[in-house]
Amino acid sequence: MHCNFVAVITFSLNPAACCLSLSRLRSKKMSQHCHADCQRAMDAQEEHDAAERADMIAVCLISSARMVANLDREYTSYSAQFLVDNAGRKNEPAQDPPPSTFTIQDCLQYLVEIATPKPESKQREVDERRSTLILKECLEYALKEGLPKLEDWTHVGCVHKPPPFVSLIPRVPMKGELIEAKTSEEASKLLRKQPVGARLHVFNPEFELGFYEGPSGPESRYVGLRDVMITGSGTMKGGPFLEVKIVYKKKVTFLKVSCTRVLTSLPNDSGEECEVEPMGLLVDFIIPRFSK
């Protein structure tokens, strides 16, 4: 499942056990020996795409919520790339072969395929779904289908298609519901028990300043909405704030966002300012709440 090719294979009479062994062996070394195809693709990107950003935040929310619900004894990381590969797809039938027909030879064939470098033009097909995927869709898919643990799936940014034995990789069931809040006050109440997901209106260069209060003048450039995880709250000289975790330019960073700033206009696709219903910098608050 992971990018790096591993020459050592644990053979088993059980194909599912073999597939899982291969996944974990490659995952163990992936961070140090990423496949050249993936490295080239990541170097060519200024930042993660919308799907990767949303899914990285989604799994952080899920891991934290499962700890709160005492479903995981310790903080457990789940696969964001599984959601990148699958969330948001509509009306696509499962392509997995029946487990009874899958063989160790299929595992070997897949390893040979991913070990063979591919032309840059074929490394990643255009997938429009990835440019529009948002946090809520990621969470909905996770609750419906479950999630594999981080070590059982490919890394974020992998350019290889999921292998044909994905149905044999175990997933952790995610039984629960999504709860949404309309205001920052409602979100603050949810925050007392667990981190809260949201979407942040991002403007540059103000976003780089630490305490984020949105646009400050005509030089401000609207970047768009970004998925975030609210981790705390407090008060500074600039007023009350919510602290958020955000994936920005390939980095995970924390930012203090003003709770008092109100937006009354936003640029449209042509860059022209248009009036909007008054709103804060943070919108679309949501949490996953799990049950046993």
C-alpha cells in the first residue's frame, strides 16, 4: 500500500495477512525512503491540495474525538490518504476482487508495478473531486466506511493508485454522528469537551502575522476557505481568539484567530468585492461524536 518498494516479503498462506505485512513493512520505512515518483510530485507542489488538507484535519479530529469517547486507549493516528483516495466519490462501484480469488502473486505483481518509475505525465491523473473536497465530506465518509490506521495505508501525497487488495486491509469502525454549530459561541461550548472542526477565511499577507484578524486593507489578497481544527481559546491584547490547527504550504501550524472580526464582503471569482451576510472569520463548525 505504501510507496517504497520492499524486497523482503513475509509469505503467508493467508493473502490478507501477506497484504497487511507488506503495508506495515513499507510504512515503517516510508518516511525515510519515499518513492521517487511521490517525491517529484510533492516537490512540484507549493502546498497540499484541498483534499489532502481537509483529510489531514479530519483524521486529527477523529483521533481526538475517539480519545474523548474512550474508544482508543491512547492517541491513535488514522490514514488521511485513505480519505484522499476515497471520500467524495459518487456512484462508483467497488473494484475489489473477492478475497477468495486474491493470491500472493497479486501482491508481488503490485509491488513490481509501484517499484517501476513512471513518466511524470502519468504520475497523477487530474481528479476534480480533490479540488472541492471539504472537511464535512471527509468526516461523513469516515463514519460510513471506517478508517485504516496510519501504518496500514499509504502516506499523504502518494501518487500510486490503491492496490487491488484494499478490501483486505482492516479498517476501524467509526460509529457516531456529526454535530454542527452555526456560531463561534456554540462552537466554544463544543470545544469544552473536544476539538472542533471549522473553515477559515484566509487572507494574505495578514495570515502570516500570528494573531489573525482577517483583511487589513486594499493590499489584502483572498486565498479562500481552509479547513481547520479549533484546539483552544483565550484572550490577548487584540481581543478574544480561537486557536486553530491548519495545514498551510505543506506545514501544520497553529494560529490565533480573532473572534470579533466580522466580514461583510468577499471577492467573487473575478476579484470584485461583493456584499455577503455578516460572518466571522471562522464558519461551518462541526465535530464527530462517537459512541461505543
